Amino acid sequence: MATLVEIDDSTLSFDKLKDLCKENIIYFTNNERNGSTAIANSFEQLFQNIDNIKPLVFELRNVCHLYDFDPSVPGNGYRSYITVVDLFIDHCIKICNQMALNRDSFFFRKTFYTKEIESCNQVMSALVLCLENLCLLIGWSEPGMLFAGNDTAALELMMKIEPSKLCPFYGRCLAFQFNESLQPALKTIAIMMAAFSEVYYNENGMLARANTAWNCSKYMLNPELRARRIVNVIQYSSIEFYKAFLFLGETELLKSLPNLVSPAVAINRLIAIPSKPFLYLKPDGQLFELQPPSCHIGPAALNARLIAKTKREGMLAENPGSGILPEPCENLIIHCHGGGFVSQSSSSHESYLRDWAVRLDIPILSIDYSLAPRAPYPRAMEELLFAYIWALSNAAYLGSTAKRVIMAGDSAGGNLSACVALKCIEMGFRIPDSLFLAYFPCAIAWSPTPARFLSLIDPLIPLGFMTNCLKAYACSPDIYQDSLYEYKLKNIAKPKDGTNEGFIEEVESSEEALELIQDTNDDSQSVITPVEEVIMAAHERRQSRRFSTILTETAENISSAITTTFITLTGGTAEEDISDSEDALNEVVEETPLPIDLPKLPEDPFLSPYFANDDLFKQLPPIHIVTVHMDPCLDDCVMFAKRLKELGKKVNMDILKGLPHGFLNLAITCKEAHEGSVLCAQRIADLFKEIEICEC
């Protein structure tokens, strides 16, 4: 059953917050303590902003239902922003109640609460601006249409919002719109991003471990400094920085996590599909010689990861074993990972794929396609098509007969999966029996949607990163241009007093920066070695130490590092005592947004599946879409589903509550994300059952 997001139309929360503001204004106006006037002024501004945002919310409430996929599954970007406001009002009420409870105490942290209220006021002001632009967007779009057209005029609504106004979303109020169980993980990611940016952009050198610990600590203790750094990184950073940061998930430590917390599987290995043409028997009985992809980077072997709960007859296995093996499975899942077309791999998605493989007992082949900007469109789509047809022709090696095949993808992988299905229709190849698509962009275009406005406040895919990823993938190499303002993030590091300059290392590339995060004593690498003419397999080394030993050592190391760094950094001082440090003064956010080069993108159906003509759309197989209410790609999913529904195609949709884009990768960090992953596995199982029913 779909998870519905309910919106409360009452004004009780607004009125309650206004009453709390008035009560605090009276209290602090009559209070003679130092700083009371500043708190009273902040509450007055917050009170005014409540009156400003209230009519905008009501205007959106009146029309948001017109943009839903279905009345039983309410969800679109307008609803999302209404929910954002509702959640933030609740957040403000919580802060006000805490202040009322503690303000008479001798230990009342006036500076802390002043900053909390100031931050709330800044977020409310920014939300007013966002909602004003959303109300304009309604008038710029056709009735029921969430895309505002493939041009840059409407997108300027988003681009013209001053960067400084976005800072509070990455400071004290970061991730307020998500489930509480996820907020610590999202804040940790934000701290790591800010700290890693200093490592990455340090031109003259850095202290590899000491400075990294210092950076993480200061961004943890000073939310305002963290917010300014992140907003600057979003504005100025290149796609190479974003790739390097996301590839932290490929470090040996994080790659070993699935072995510790995910279900055990019988098969988990890399294979390499050779870059050789092969004959494919099309459904119409004709033989077709499929050529390997060669655009942009030339022919190259294509890696894929085979994950299976059960070792089956004919399946590639490191140890063939003895005895009778189960027959090949009739089902097969071809998976395409997300990562904005520029990063990640089957390894970074392994944790939830292993869980799916165990729950479904179906072999999963996850494709490691080439990444932009080195390999832009159409390379990834062509590689996924090549791997899909190869899997159909060599299903026995995968422990399957491929009688029933589902193509599954999340984010960028969902886009690629839909494009490959359309390409199969055009070329007369076997179409996947069904598609499972999670929070994917269906229109690679500069068309703003209300959901894409969420990228202004999203900690995982902010606007600058999203536009850089789309440019890197969609633009041909002759017109692609990375960030022109990256130099603003670069600085010359100065060693802290008492540090050994012999530890300073030059950082020439993202790979070198990543090495400084990894354990330098661990030089083990996965090596792919040939085992057959058409297959190359890799044995991935398993950790031999027991889980309890690893966990104990890791906990002791983290505890020691945090304790030492905290004492060194603060010397026992409170958070507000370090707010005006040299770093804080140097980290300035420009008031005026920088001009962004947005080249015209083609309306190619194999780049943006939403732009496919009706003849192609009508031939798509049954599709199930899972997305989330706070996803910048939500409206893409809604519009894709609405178009399928209008053409009479079978399509179902779930919109999950309180989770971010990419929640599948967070399934091991919180209960709600894990439940979302379990739901996805169930939806795939349902698709296979529907296929079986249709065969009868």
C-alpha cells in the first residue's frame, strides 16, 4: 500500500507559534539581562514572517491537489513545500517551548538560544521567498503540468535567490524536514562535506589526519561556519569535487560495511563483459550483431556485479562445489545504480542489493557503467543496453533462464533503465518484462518544477550539484564547461602551531585527496582476472577478523580521536565562544548569485524518457515507481506516471514520507530507510507475480 502524506489544513500550528512569539516578546522586552533585546527583536521578526508565509501556504493548498498522480497517492512539489512549512512550524514551536522552559534558569544559554531563534527567523524568511516563487510558477505552467517548459527563464526564479539566504538550511536547522532518525546521518554527511572540501581545495598542502579531525570538529561545533562553507561549496565547486566526495563511499572501510551488517549471500562477485560484438537473436527471429559501445572513450570492458542468495546450476562461482545445485532461476533483475551520472558503483549500492537478493532469492546483475563527464551521453545508456542484451544471451552464467526480466534503477539509474527500455522498443529487442524505478529524473532539462525547488534546501542534492551533474552528462565534450569559480574555494593552508610540517602533503587530484581519507596501510585492491573466453571474474577479499573485534577497535579509535580533538579545539569552551574565529571571518558568502552557464539541452527521448513520443510510450512494460515526498525528482516521477496513466499503461506509485533522495543507500543507518528498501523489494516481487499471472 502506498504511503500517503497528509496535509493538515488547520491554522492551529500557526496560531500556536504566534502566541509563543508574543509571549516571548513580552518576557524578553521586560527582561533587563544583557542580550534580551536581541532575542525580543528576533521573535518580532519571526512573528511577522508567520503572517507573511500563512497566505502563501493557503494559496498552494487550494491548488496542490490538481497536480497529483492520483487522489489515492497525493504528492507533488507544491504539497512538499506545504509539508516543509508545516514541519518547520513544528520545529519552531519545539525551540520556543525549550526556551520557555529554561529561560528562568541560572544556566540559561542565552547566546545559544538567540542563535537558534535567529536561524529559525532566517529559514522562515527564505521559505517565504521560495513560496512566492512557487506561486509565480503556477501561473507559468499549464494546468496540471509540473514542468514549466524547457527554458532558462523560469529557472532563473531558483537561480536568483541570494546564496546567503540559503545558509540557515545547512546550519542549525539542517535536515529538519526529514525523519528524526535520519537527521544525525544527514548532519554527519554535511560536516564531512565541509571538512572534505578543505582537504580537496587546499593548494599548498595539509596535515592529512590532524587537519581532517580539526575541520570535522569545528564544523560540528559551529553550525554557522559549516553552513557558509557548504553554500560556498555548492556555488563554486566543480563536478570533480562532487565525484570525489561521493566516492568516499568506495573506500575500503565503507566497502566492508555490507559484510558486517548486510545479509550473507552465496555469490557476490565482479564480472567483466568483454568489449566484443556478439550475435543476438531478436524476438522476430532475426540475428543482430550487437556492437560494443565506443563513443567518447573507445571500446572498453564493462564491469558488472553478480549478487545471489543461492548458488545455482551453471552460475559463475569462485568455488563450484560438489553435489546437486538448484536449477537456474526463471527470474532475473538487471540493476542500474544512481549517482547523478557522475559517481558511485555497484559496490556503493551493495548493502541494499544484498538484502534484496536474499529476500527475493533472485540473481541481481548490477552494471558499473562509465561515468560523466569523461563519458557523457549516450555512453552510459549504450553500455546498459549492451549489458542487458549480453545478460539475456548469457543468462545461464548468471544462474537464470531469463524467462522473466525486470530492470531496476534508482535516481540516474532509473533514468537509464527507462531509456534502455525505450531503445529496446525502437530497435526491436526484447523489452524488459517490467521496470522498477526509484526517485529518478525523467526530464534532463532546465525545466523548474516545484519539487526541484527543494534542491535549494536539500542537504544531499543541492541545486549547484544537480545542475553540474546534468551538464556533465547531457552536454557533449565540445560544449561542456565545469565551474568557472572553483578558485574561490582554494586557499593556502597554514600549519597550526606545534605541528610537524613534514606531514604536509601536496594534493594534485581527487584521487590523492581520497587516499588521505583512506587507511594508507591497506593497499588491497580488487583485481579482475579472466576465467573464460567471455567472462572475467573477480574474487573480493572478505574480512577475516570477527565483527566484534572490528567494531571494538573502530569505536575505540573514533572515541579517542573525537575526545582528543574536542579538548584541543575547545579547551572546554562552549560553542558560542568559537563563533568568531578566523575561519568564520574568512568564510564569507556572496550576496549576489553568480551567473551560471546553462547550455541548451536536446529533447532526446534516450536522454530524457519523458520526451519520448506516444508510440514509444505505449509500448513500455508495466512500471512501478517509488519516490519520496522530499525529493527534488518527485515531480519528474509524478509527471512520468501521469503520462503513462493517460495513455492507458499500467503504472503504480508509492510516495514515501520523511525520507531523502537516495534513501536506499541509507538503509543500514535508520529504520525508516530500511523499511523503504524492504518496500522496494516487495514491489519488485509484486511485479514478478503480475508477470507470472499474465503468462497464464
